[in-house]
Amino acid sequence: MSVKTDVVSVVISPDSNVIEIRVSGKLSKEDYDVFVPEIENQIAQHGTVRILFDMHDFHGWETAAIWEDIKFGWRHFHDIERITMIGEAAWEKGMTTFCLPFTKADIRYFDRKEEIVAREWIVEEK
């Protein structure tokens, strides 16, 4: 299953707890309104999820979207096991530190050239 807006594409496999979110451009509140319910369905089905957040030409969040992201993080503080961030800019790497207070997930950042390793890490057993 997949969900898509102009900025974000979410790929969900019903047989896995891994959710792939690909973003480019700037995330809006409306983007969250589209994909958050799908992620919450996966949490309800699997108990916990793992998120692969793939950023390409990403420009961050609109103000209202930042608030949606914070609310989502607090609401699902214990529901996300791992977050893999794949990016191409130094500020994107810094997001791993920024996200720490909002989740109990193990978060790791990988440069675009490490994408294969990132994809392996998100699915590997603990």
C-alpha cells in the first residue's frame, strides 16, 4: 500500500512493520493529515513500527507541520522502535539529535551513499 502527496510518499507493507517515508520539498500540515492515519493503522496492526525517512531535496517543515510532527512524536513515543534517516545535507543529520526528546526509538542517520546499509539496519533483528 502507498499514500502520496506532492511532497511525501509513504510505502507500507502489510506484512512488515517497516514504513518508508520519502520526502522532497517542504512538509505541510495537509501532508500529515494524509499519511499519519496510515502510520497509525500500522501501529494498531503491529504494535510497534520502524520508519525509514528518506530525504531528497528536502526543505523542512511549514510551521503547522512542525506542530503536527511534535504531536505525533509524543502520541507515539513508545510505538516506534527505530528510525533510519537517509539524507544529503548536514542539517538533516542534525535532525537525529533534535528528534531524541520526542521518541524512544533508536535513531540513526545515513548519508545517501550509505542507503544500502541504512535499509539493512532498519530491518535487522535486535
